[in-house]
Amino acid sequence: MRLNQILRCTASAAVVGAVAFGFAGIAAAQDQASSVDDIIVTAQKREQSLQDVPIVVTSLSAETLQDAGVRDIKDLQILTPGLTVTSTSSEASTTARIRGVGTVGDNPGLESSVGVVIDGVYRSRNSVGFGDLGEMERIEVLKGPQGTLFGKNTSAGVINIITAAPSFTPGYNAEFTAGNYGALGASGSVTGPINDEVAFRLYAGRRVRDGFNDVDRGDGQRAESDDGNQDFYTLRGQLLILPNDTSSIRIIADYSSRDEYCCAASQLRSGPTAAFINLLSDGNGVAPPAAGFAPLPFSRQTYSNRSTAQEIEDMGLSVEANIDLDWFGGSTLTSVTSWRDWSSDLAQDIDYTGADIAYRQNDGENGYGVETLTQEFRLAGATDKLDWLVGLFATDESVNRRDTFYLGTDYDAFISYLLTASFNASTAATPTPPGPIPLSPARIGCFTASPTSAAALGGCLYGAVPASGPGLGTGQAYRDVYSQGSRSVALFTNNTWHVTDQLDLTLGLRYTMDEKTLSGLQVNTNGNGTACARALGNAGVIGGALGAASVPGVLGALCLPFTNAAFNNRIVQDEFDDGELSGTVKASYRLNPELLGYVSYARGYKSFGFNLDRVQTGITPNASLFFPSESVDSYEAGVKMTLLNRTLLLNATYFDQTFENFQLNTFNGVGFTVEPVPELTSRGVDADMVWFSPVEGLSFSGGLTYTDAEYGEFGPADLLVPANFANASLLPGSRPSFAPKWSSTLSINFDRSIGNGLQFGVSLAGKYMTQYNTGSDLIPFKLQEGFGTVNGRISIGSEDERWTLEAWAQNLTDEEYIQVGFNGPLQGTAFQSTPQPGGTFYNGARDTQTYDAFLGAPRTYGATLRLKY
């Protein structure tokens, strides 16, 4: 049967996918599936039975995703053990991690360790692939490095999303949803033939919801009293063209828009700055500190006096063409061409308090965009002995970041307070103050008056002499722009030799050539930097009055990256190119129809890049923003078993991964630093089970991932910037963040006829993870204890699915957990040493940091009506 005949016959058929999710490797079976043989994947760019593929892959069908309430990549994690997905300062900062490895998504200069591919198109950032996925055929989660077949190389895995294609059989469906937190949603699609050669599919979706968190607005600049809402719409149009018996063309155009506000944060612990922040904000700045600065109770109360509005647009066009050829005994040429444009405009309350300290506005000067062109060619064929594939992939990408920073009306007073508190705690100041230094919002002027003297400075600090120098000011502090261009070309091949009926050998190779350029301009605005410059000029006087040991602290407070005169009108330029060989070697042996064993080696690679942020060491801007490529060597050994008349799937895989130059992106309280950690290992076991029970309509599935992840031992000399070791000193020999030792899933699905033309269904999907740290720096206060979440659904409808009504709940038990913990900006000091009870440390210092967190979603529930024809 030729290509267009196949497509005409299958376009309207039920898609083969999974019914439950995986025990770390597989997940589920397909719509109406009753046998393991029904689970089909395209992990090697050709349709294969899951049990024939020597890869750890979770395949999730449209029905499975619907039953678990999956609408975007973040929802996907409840179905996949070993996968975590988090978002932080905005929904544009999304990070996926597999087996404890991923790239923090707050910095657009970094590509993702876990790649996202949608309908054959590679998305270079997790945030670019985040959004309503519309009508899905299935999702495949491939674990471990994918260094051959999926667009750019990825070092930790791939999330491969396949959406529903046009059908030559007319049909439509509609969905209406209502839930708590004011949730309302509507979506629908229509598909059918335009003529004998062309079919179409149109989809539209709209969803709104109130925010999950309450907001105390403190100084009152903010309008919204809640945070973390949902307000977006998506449009997708497709054409399937069958011009003749040997070719097909699929064209997809999509557009989505989000107009939301996110993300305020709750306090995990309030440090000594809390009292003054509350004073600045009329008593409503942050949660009151617990006794002894102990952890605070879990609370959805957040503090934000400034807007967190975000606007995100995503649009694209792709064309996939397939042509059957008579070459080499029969082959198929595939071309995938895509253009995508993703942009964001983001506001942020930078201090995450009710005081007006620092903020960003969504005024067109803060956010980032990614525009990408890709072209892929593949030529694939098969003989009795060889499945072969060769290809070329090229991409041209432009990343543009606009970064601005505003000083609030409380900034001067807050920095003055930090300086005063530092002096009051100092025992090395010369001369010794006769008593506590009185607090003055204008205290900054003591260090910025010019000319001055040690005597005058001492009188200003310890007496009643008013300050005469300039303060740090209010309003816009800087306006930076960055442009990163990236061009990449790769040649690849993936071939499986059927040595015997039982033994297969696979060789995949890919050579990638990457070239990136960076240009940027950092500009201080409104005279910002004057106070820093004058303080630098007075360094000798400050040292004479307070002692040399006090100078770095004073200058550090007055010359933070956002007020540092050294950045004014600073041009940043850099370029780098490199070539890397990656790939895989696999051997699989089928002992009998029920048992397959395999071993594999894979080499993965994630490209170098540039840190698109203001980065300084001490008070000196870093000369270069470059960071090197990340690579991984991965070994796996697994077994796939199909038992009980092919109704029971049992799979298990041992993995051993070693990453070099792991790109660690860390927020240090004032900005992001990217530091390649010399070594990170991740070893463990993925196991999975699916059972189609003898009871009609009842199936079980479950998964388990055990991960033993660890950073190698390293010191300051092993880092690009040795001074960054202060923020990474807890890492050597420790378990990395988001790497729980155990991650498990379990689901029960029941769906069958109950007579009178009615169908009844029940579904429960749950996930449990043991404790893990949510901070890149592994500070103990950012630890998330072990927790579990459960999603559930009860449905009733007609057997022909003309209508279905369901009641659903996400996070049914209302589990309280944090997504990411982080240091409250400018709010204390986190000493990187081994903690003792009560928050003290071996070095005698005390951790005085305020810690904040972005929270996981609470319990949501509602009802959905689906109509189908």
C-alpha cells in the first residue's frame, strides 16, 4: 500500500498510545488497548513496538493524558517517574529535569538539558515548549542523552510530543470546563476533507483561572490581590496534503498568547531584615520571623507591592514532507522545515516583599525572545537485514534579551539599613563606635560625599552630622540589551543491523558544528552609578575611618550589579565555535518472544553559550560571559519482558551517567551565575509495569526510578571563576538539587460499558518522591521533604463518546510542597558551610538569610463536558 493510501486509511483511526504511565520507562498503553503489543513509539524515528526498542521511553496516549489532567509539560511529571518540571520567576522560566539532571530555565543564554520536540520541531528552551498543547496523539519521554536523532543534542533526555493530525473522516469535538479558583475553559476542533487530496484540522482553546496565592500589597503599588492566575488562548491550523500515491505534506501553523501575572513568592524563613522591611511597608512587608529564625509554616500568603504581569506570545509554522523513493530497494525522504518566534514581556517584584525596594516593569524593556529557523532532511529505508537512516539538521537561532532594573522608593533606606546593621555587628571597625550607629535613610551619603575625610566620615556615621553626598536614587537603574546568534549544522546516521532473528546491533553517530556570537550593551540610566563611583573614590577614607576590613562590604553594598558604575555604557562582545561527535551503540538480544535484553552506550552533548546577565566578581564586571559545553557518557543495561499472554509488561534498566562541565545556573541573591561543575554522576534503576487485567476495562501501571546522583569533588581552582566557589561550597560530594533518591508512580484505570448505551470510567494517578533540595546551592532551608500527589477522575457518557461528563481533581489530597526555594534578594547572608542545629555553622557564623519559595499548585477540582462527533 502506497503512502497516501496508508494515510487515508489511518488518519481517522484511533491513535496507538499508552493507557497508563510508566514505571520510569514505559508508561502506558493505548486507546482501547488490551495488549502490550499495542504500545507503539517513534523513539528511533520509525514506528516500533515499545518492547522492541532498546531505549528507556515512556509513551503516553491521548486518553492517558486526558485521564491524568495533562495539558502542558508541567502536568506531565505526575505520569513519569524521574521527571520533574518547575517554573520560577515567571512561566517563561520553566525547567525540566530527568534523573536529577536539568538546566535551570531563568537564563535564556542556556539551552536545555532536556529537549522538547513538538511535531518533529525542536524547541531550544523548555519555556518555549511550555503552553497548552491542544489535541495530542501521544507524548514520549526518552530518558538519557539523545545524541543522534532529535534536533540539537540533549544531555539528559527528550520530551517528544505528537499532536493529532488532520483526518479525511469529518469530525468535531468540544470541551467545556469549570472549576474552583474561578477556572473556566473551552476548546474545540473540527477536521475533515477539503477535497480528495487535502484534509484540514482547526483547534482553538481558551482558559482562565484566578491565582493560587494571596498577595499582601504592602506599599500598595500593585493592583492585583492574587497571583499565579491563568489567562491564555491557543489557535492551531493544519493541512494534510496527499498530492499523489508516494508523497504527503503536513503544514502546521499555531499561535498562542498568555496575559497573566506570576510569580510572587512565600517565605520559607524570615531573617533579621524582616522587621525593617515591615517598617518600610507599614507592617505588611514579609511574614513575621519565627523564633530563632526557624522555618515558617507553609503559607500561600505572598508579599508584592509591584506588578508581576507577564505577556507571552508564541507562534510558528512547520512543513513536513514525505516522499517514497525507489532508491536502495525502497526508502522515504523526509523534510521538516520550521520557523518559530517566541517572545515575553515580564514584570517582577524583585525583592518579593511588600516594601518598594526593587522591581522590573513589563514596559517592553524586560523579557526575552527566541526566533528560530530549522531544516531537517532524513532519508530512511529498510531491508531484511538493515534499518538505515541518514540525515542533516541545521538551525539558525536568535536570542534577544532586554533587561531593566528599577530602584524603588525604599531602596536607599534599605541599603542604609544593611550598612548600619553590618557596622553594628562588626568587631573590626576602627575606630570602635561608641555605640550602635543610628539608622538614617540618608546614611549612604556618608560614603559618597566628595571630598571628605576620615574625621568627617566618622562624624557622619557615629554622630549627628547629616550626609552630604548623593544617594542611590529611585527609578530606572539600568537598561541592558543582549543579542545571541547561534548557527548549528549536524550530520547524523542511525542504523540497526539484524545480525540474526534474535540479535540486533545499532550504531548512531552525529557530528554537530556550533557557532555562537554575543553582542550587548549595558547602560546605567538616570545617573545611576554616581554614588558607587564616589564611594570607590573614597575607599581610602572609608578604610581609615572604619578599618580596611570594612571597605569591601561598604563598596559591595553600594556597587551591586544594578548600581555599579563600571557597567555604564559597557559593550560586551564574544564569539565561539566548536564541533562535537556524539552518538550511541546498542546491542539487543531476544531470547524468546517474551524476553528482550539490551546494553547501550550513548554520548550526549549540550552546547556552550553566554550568560546574558550582569555578572561581577566582587565589584569588578566579569571579562567574559562564556561557559563551555556540557557532555555526558551514559551506559545502560536493561531487560524487557512481556508476560501473561502479552498482557503484562515488566521492564527494568540500570543506568550510569557521567556529566562533565555540568552547566550550573545559580541565583546568588543579586543575579545568576553560570559555572561548569567538573563532574556530576547519576546512577540508578528505571523499572516499569503495565498490566491489562482479566477484568474488562481494568488496567494497572506503575513506575519506579532509583537515582544515586552526586557531584564530584572540586575546589575553587576547578571553576571558571574561583570566587564562585563561595556559592557552590556545599556541592562537592553532595546530591544535586531535584534528584530524589526514589521517584514512583502508580495508576489505576477502569473504563467499561454499564448498559443502556452508557460508559463509566474511573482513573487515579499518583506520584511520590523522597526528599530533595530545591536550590542549586543546596542550602538546607530549601529542602523539600518527601511528598506525594494524586489526580483523580470519574466519568460517565455514551458508549460512542458522543458526550462524556467527568468530575476531576488535581492534587486531590491538597499536598503542600515547594517548587523552588531561593535566597531573598539582599535579605541576609547564607554562609556556605555545614549547618549545626539552630542554624549556626561550623565557622562560627550564623545563617541570616531570608529564604523564599515558589509553591506547587494546591488542590483544584471541577467538571468537564466533552462532545464528539
